[in-house]
Amino acid sequence: MSERTPLTDRKFASRVDWNLMRTYVDIVRAGGIGAAARQLNKQQPSISAALKRLEDHVGAALLIRSATGVEMTAAGKAMMALCEDMLESARMVPHQIAQATKRVEGVVRIQIVSAIVSDQFDEAIASFHRRNPEIQIEIRVSPWRQVLDALEAGEVELGIGYDNSVRGNLVYEPLFVEHQQLYCGRSHPLFGYRITQPKELKTEPFVLMGEGEIEIITHLRRRYRLGTHVAGVADDMNEVRRLILCGVGIGFLPTPIVQADVERGALWPLLHGDFEPGYDIFLLARAEPERDTATQLFMDEVFRRIRAQPRV
């Protein structure tokens, strides 16, 4: 089909068959008309006819057919974005109606890595609870790999943590960039000194973060042979902090959780800022769209607040 001049039809919404838009989304997601017909258990000519009717309505070609499937035109990409927004709005109808009529109960299960500091997340919890006091919020703490595994297994719907790769069945929303620094307690001989070369610390007793250690920290330690002398291990970042404060050894900690300790002189950052590794912390969710109302409403609250904040 050749490109045509799109129609400007003020009565488009009242004339168009909305099912055509759903069929269009199915074609694009399936990768072709034949594939969509098989998934929908319909005849291929009926799917082709539906696409043609939609293109006639908008006055533009939406897809270019090829031997390997279909490719969206510029008009097709715009139509796809609008269709997905409409489908998402339709999917949210029962959730929003339930909230408006104050009939929402249930449990929101979240699995997170330890010592998360996020004003947006905390504000979302507070706002959500004010509007949905009957919904219980359950937070579990675990190492980051267990967060990902729990999401994939369907044990929880939401997670906050780190991921060194991308899992196709999860949705990733950047929450913030976290930095870590190497600290010692006040009783440590190096308190008050800055180390220019991390390798100078290779013989120092170290406190490690067990299974929850971020891979970028593991690589940095191995590069400079830090942690060969292990003095303490904990699977919770708050307990790593406790051991370092008590003088058991030096160790890496996220900078936000120890800011008050540094300000009151209980912890000392040993490395210059150039050696502070940073990494993304994500809000994670399963990609499947079918969620209970309590979880869906909480996700909308958190996502809205995160996306409203400028990335730094």
C-alpha cells in the first residue's frame, strides 16, 4: 500500500471500530499477520481485512509487509504508541474503580536489598497507605540475586535491587544511582587518613557483604586484592555497617546509609571520590500485566513518583 495523506476526521472516535486497534497491536506484537492469526485462532484474511479497515480509517499505511513479517511505518509507530496507551487505560479501569469505591484490600509483597535509601519510595508508601489503609504492605529483605529469583518465580510482584544483566521477563525502572565507599571505624589506625592507592589496603582485615555484594564491588576488590584477610561477613548491609563501626575491619558501604555516621565522626571514608563505584538500583516488576488491584495501584504510585523526578 502506498503512502496516503492522513485524514483529519473530527468524528474518528465515534466512527472507528476500537477492536481494530486491538487487532493492530496483536499483529505488531506477533510480528506479522499470519502469526497474529494463529495466536488469535482466526483466519488470516480476516486479520488482513481488519488492518486494511484501520488503515482506511486513518488514511495512512501502518505496516509494510515483508517475507519475514511486518515493519511499522512512521504512522504505524504513532498508532502503536496510542493503542498501547488506550489498552493500558482500559486495563486499569477495574483497579481505579475499586480504589474510587474504597473496596481495595489485599497484600502488596515487595522484596528488596538491604539498606535502601529512597525518598521517592518512602513517599510512595506513605501516600499509598493514606489512600488505601486496608492494604497490607509486606517487605522482605534478601541479597540481590534472591530478589530477582523471587520475582521470576512469582513469589513477589515487586522488587528493588541491582541486576548485572537484563532478564526479559522483568520490567526495570531506574530508581537511583547508588555509590559505595570504603570505610573504617573510629578505632581503626587509618581513621582520618586518605588512601591514594587501594592496593595499599590489601593486608587489612576486611568485612564482606556475603551473597549480597554488588558485582562491581567484587571486581574492584579482586583488582586490588582487597578482602584477602576476612575478619567479618554479614548478609545484611546494616550488619556490615555494625561490624565496621565496632572496629572488626574495613569494608564497603553505600554512602547514603552512613552519612550520619560520617558526620558524627563514627566512620571515615578511606578512598578518594574517584574510587567510589556507582551502579543503578532498579524498581523491578514482572512483565506479565495481570496483577491484583492492590499491587497494580501500588506500582502506579511508585512509578509515577519515580518518573516525576529528574535523574541525577
